[in-house]
Amino acid sequence: MMYNVNGVDLEADEQGYLLEPVFDDEAVRVIAAAEQITLTDAHWEVINYLRDQYKQEGATPNLRNLIKGLQTDGDMPEADSKLLFELFPDGGAAKQGCKIAGLPQPRGKAGY
């Protein structure tokens, strides 16, 4: 599978996760459109948090750690599993959020 971003083909696995991380906002828009997600400020808050965690840890957090991080380190004190599944209905933010953020597929059970 491939995504075309600004004339460049980005290789993805069979589930649509990029094989190599891409931190280009246009890639986010292209992948979100493929996932039929209309991005809001709340989506971008989660996406940017996931990207930051990937850059710092080399992996993304699981759902529990993602919620905790968004509440304490991010700007989403209202973050909970219900909200994150509303934003990313196909697997939640720990999975679909990573895909849309332009990150590789989470390891194990979606992150550290």
C-alpha cells in the first residue's frame, strides 16, 4: 500500500501504517482522508502528542498511558477513552491515531 503526499509515494504496510515515520502535516491530511476522518483541533492535539512521544521514546503509548499523558502533559484534561474512540473510531487513538499521525504500526498491544 502507498500514500502519495506532495508527489512522493510513502510506503505503508497492508493495514495502512507507514513503514517509516513521516512528520509532515500533509501526510496526516492524506492518511486521515483515506481513513475518512475529518480532522479537528482535538485530532491534532492527539496526533501531535503521539508524534512527540514517538520522537522521545521511539514508540507510542498504549491507550492508558496516552490518556494519562494527554490529561497531564497535553492540553486535553478532558481526555478519556470515550473521547478518543469518538475521534478515532477504528481502533482508537493508540492504533488509528498512530496511523493518521504518520507513524509505524504500534508494537505489541499498541505501544509502551
